[in-house]
Amino acid sequence: MGLPEIGYLRLPQIIGDKTANPPIPPLLPISRSTFLNGVRDGRFPQGILLSPRTRAWRVEDIRMLIENLGRS
């Protein structure tokens, strides 16, 4: 899946959602809890609150995360 240059991604767009129609393939093949623990621990970028119950991540931050994980 090609990422846009700028914008925001919701969690299912990052970790995938097999139950969506059509299914959303993961950018990072990890579980929701692993991703959120990484955010809490500072290993993954902090999301941005778009509303009280809606959090999203900047595409640029996720792209940088994927590049850094690929180097490890």
C-alpha cells in the first residue's frame, strides 16, 4: 500500500484489520497492544488527538518508524 505524502493514519491502517471489508493489510505486522505499549514506552510515535475519542498518527512519523525498524 502506498502511503500519502502527508496526512494522518488511524490505528487499523497501521496494524491492519482483517475483519474490514475489504481487509486492510498491516504496515506494521504487530498487535494493537504491542503498538500501544510501544507508544506508551516511547518506542513508537505519539498519536494526535483529533477528538476526545479519536487518535491518529502523522504519516511522516509512521514512515520514519518503518524506516528505522528496517535498519535494526
